[in-house]
Amino acid sequence: MSGWVSVSARRSAYTGEPLGRASTAVGELAGHGLDFCSAGQRRFRALLALLACNSDGAENQLTRWQLDWSVAGRIIYSPEQHALVVLTPIPHLLASAALVHPDPVRRQGLPGLRPLNAHPDGLWFRLRHVPTRTLLRIEAVESEGTVVHPQVPIAWEIASRSWEILPEEDVALRSVPPMHVDAEQLLAAVLVRLGSDEPDGRWHVGATLARAHQRGTASPLRSLWGRGRHWQLVCRDRATVTGLCSALTGPEIGLAGAVLLERTRSTALIGHREATLRLVGPG
């Protein structure tokens, strides 16, 4: 982007958020605010990243749960300090996918997530993640060629409101390896940039994920796993490696303190304080 633009306008151009929504999220912050959040919200985003970036479902008890947000196609992430806001033309489908269904054959949703309340016509849904004591909001937004048809799904009406963690959820949450706080920040940063694209078209993340959904092909994000300070995200194409690397380390919406330590044709090693994230593509 050339010329002077406000912080909110720059953030909006990269994330796809409506400008008013980006301005609300940035508020009085000096920077773009994508990574400014409470410790509980950071942990929640890191856990969500483990599900959103694991399409193979073979790593452990957590990633065997299915959080299929591909039903929404293009998703816009609009993070705030105390809540993760997700924008989509079909919030009811995203809310249904996020709800916990601990079926022994097909466990769905994010363990520990519970419905709080919803707009009577389904324009927005508020959920609380009990273990991290933080909020997820799913809101309706129109996108190009897509009209919002809000509704409150039956799954929302019948979902459990109990804050007691089910045994299946407890097993999944306990299976997550120890995660250093700097690695937690890196994974949270990945999550909130999954809908981002460079406005001049030099790199894409959100558009690549949406295109895979439209074509009915596998997600470009194959697996995300690690332990302690060191984690690895395996992608199905090199363009996603490039996009995530640029989104995390670039000057416009990068994570403060994140640096590119090593780059090859198909990999990128990103450092953030004491933690690293290796992005791996094919070949």
C-alpha cells in the first residue's frame, strides 16, 4: 500500500474487516492490535489454531476433534483484546460447527466452548471458552456475491449450557503438549491472520483457504504441532508458506518481535523471542 493511511484502514485492507469494525478493534492502540489480548484470549487462540490448522486429524486427542469451519468459505478474523470476533455471511453454520458434540465416532467443536447468547434472528452468536474464561463472537457480515440469511440453528438451541467440562473434553485438552508463552503467542498470531491477504496481491492466505473450499479440495493447512518453544506448521502448497511468513513478519500487520530466521524454496523458520515456528511446504 502506498501513501499515508490510518492504522485501522491498513488493518482493514489486509484482514478484510469492514473499516468500522477494524476501527472499533484498534481503538486507542498505537498499532494494528491483532495480537494485543489477554493471556486467556491468547491461549484460546492458540488452541483454536491447533484445530483450524490440522486437517489430517491424526496428531493427538485434541486434533482428532473436528472443527470444520470450511462450511463458511471465506472467514474474516477481527480480534479484540478480550474476545475473538469472527465475521462470516453464514454465522449460524459457523456457530453450529464450533459447538461441542462429543460423539465417540465424530467429535466436533472446540473442547470447552459453550453457548452464551445469540441475536434473536441469528445475526450474532456469543460463546464462552470455559477453560480460558474468554469469549468468541461470531457475527454476520455481507461479502461479495453472498447475501446474509441469518437464523438460529437447532444445534444452538439444544446445546449444553453447563460449564462442567466433559470427560472427553478434558482428555483432549490435557493432551496438548506444554507450550511456551512465546510459542503460544506465535500460534495465536497465525490464527488471527488466516483470513489475511496482501491488498496488492503479492501474497494470500485467506483467499487461498477460501479457494480450496470453493473447489472442494483439502485445506492448504495440513498439520500444526510441536512442544515447548518449537512448533511446525505443514502446508500443502508453497504459496501458503509465503503468505503466512509475510503476514507474520511483514511491516504492515506482522507480529511485533517476529523475525524470519531462515528461508528456503519451500520452508520458512520464524522466530519470536524464545520460540520458533517452522513453516513447511511441499518439495
